[in-house]
Amino acid sequence: MIEFLLRRMPTLAVGILIFIVRTLQQKRILLIFSNISLTNNKQKTIHMNRRSFIHSSALTMGALTIAQQKIFAAMVDDPWKIKMLRGNVGVFTERGGTIAFYLSKKGIVVIDSQFPDQSKHLIDELKKRSDKPFKLLINTHHHQDHTAGNISFKGIVENVLAHENSLKNQRNVAIQQKIEDKQLYPDKTFGETWCEKIGKEKICLDYYGTGHTDGDAIIHLEHANIVHMGDLMFNRRHPFVDRSAGASMRNWITALDRTSDHFSNDTIFIYGHAADGYEVTGSKDDLKAFSEYLGKVLNFVGGEIKAGKTKDEVLKTTTLPFDTQWTGDGLQRPLQAAYEELTTK
């Protein structure tokens, strides 16, 4: 009967399974099944968590298509992922900019916070891995997919740190959008360089000028030799260039080149975002490739301006006229930023 229903109504089957899994994800529940037979007609109470339920549903899962099984698996698994990189340094991904964390005997350091729900997931997971307090929260820049989750750290983190322009931008956006009550602002800022030893790690923040915004920090965990680039690095994904917050594509290229020159081939870089199928971590080769991409976009748009093209005409471009791995949606973002930067005196 079950197989018949699944063959006839696969969409309904998936919907029912998803509903059950969503319920089971929230808490342990009592599943009461009627055990009916000719010799025994009594009710058994079975305590079952979400994973044991799935294991007992092999017949149902076997009747689903591969695509439906993937949908079901996505609903069962936690929506976030944690990957350890080196030692006690790892990354957390769910929704928003990539979060990095460092677990030390002196306390936990977190870099960026995504959104409130996601940061709560992060906090819960890190508490499972360490009984130390949250010592420092660092923001790479002010955008809400990196700072909206700050509020979850209110009352539990010792300090919040960012570049001075990041704090300025975060305040301005919060005032404009009337969401000041949802902010946890940095209580520490820096200008050019900031360094502090926490546990075995010396953590240094550097500012190389305007780029993705005018407040992007590059964070280096020296012992692990890991660098968080924030949104100064979009891996094979067309970038957002926030000109309202002082962005400059030309100086962005300079910042990427300075970073590549400063760090070693052994350095692991963490990226704010990556296109589907690409990693949020990598090497300086990715930085060099992204720098070249930004330069070619500027050159292309500059040529279009010289040819008398208007901004609207440039924005109709759907494919870049050069070989690049940066493809897909969002091309108009860098095209518009490049046009405005090259035509603004």
C-alpha cells in the first residue's frame, strides 16, 4: 500500500515526510503506533528521535526518486556546516557571509555573525565544542549578512571589534532602516592595524583602504596561518560593490594584490562568498584570479564608455567578452559599479 501511494503520489509522499522531519527536528516526541495482529491488539509507545525514525523508514525512502531522496536528506540534516581548517580554527556556513572561529583555552573568537538565527546555531555548536567564554567577535565589514547576527552575542561576548569605517557604516544603515534596536555595535575599532595574542594565536587585523566597502578588514590568525578576507573575496561569483559605502574597484585590486604579496603559498584564505560548486576557502591563486577579473571588468566598461555607450546599454551585457570563471547571475552589479566609478570625477 505504501509503495502504491508513493508511486502514485510522490509529491504528497515527500510533503508528508518533510512535515514529519520538521516536527522531529524540533524536539523528541512520542510516536504511538498501533500494533495490530490476530493474536495481539495492544498499543505500544515507542520513543524515537529523528534519525532512528529515518532508519526505520527504509521502505519509504526506497520508493522515492533520487531527487526526492535528496530533498528529504536536506530536511533531515542540519542546515549549517562546520569544517575545521587547521588546529582549533574552523569555518561555519549556513546563510550569509562565511563565519570563522577559533577555540582557545583563553576563550572563543568569532569572525562575522551572519543573521540572528544562524548565529544562534553557531553559538550552540561552539558551546558543544568548548566550555570557554566568547572573548572576541570581529566583523570584517558592516553588511547585515555579516553583522545582523551580532545581537545574538549580546551579554555573552567580551568585545566586538571592526574597522572604524565599518562601525560608521553599520550605524548609518541601522538609522536609515530604523533597526538600531537590533544591533550590537563594535565597542572596539581600529584604523590601520590591530594585533592581540589570544591563547596560542596572534590575531592581526589590517586595513588596505577602500575595496568592497571603505571599511573592510583583513584578519590573519598567524599561528594557523589563516586569513579571513570577508567580502574582499568572492570566489567565482560576481561581487557586490557597495559604492554607497565608499567602495572602489580600482583600490580593491590593489588590496588583493597587496594581500597576495604579503602572505605565503601555505596561507589558507577564507572567502565571504562563493558560487555554487566552489569552496569558501582557498589559496592566493584565487585572489590573483579575482584581481584579474576585476581589472578586466574595469577595462571592458572603460572601452564601452569610450565607444559612447550609456550606462543602460552597458548593463544590457549578459556575457563578458573575455575568458573568466566568474559567470552566472549578478553581472550587472560590477558593471554598474565600474561605470559609475569610471564616470565620476
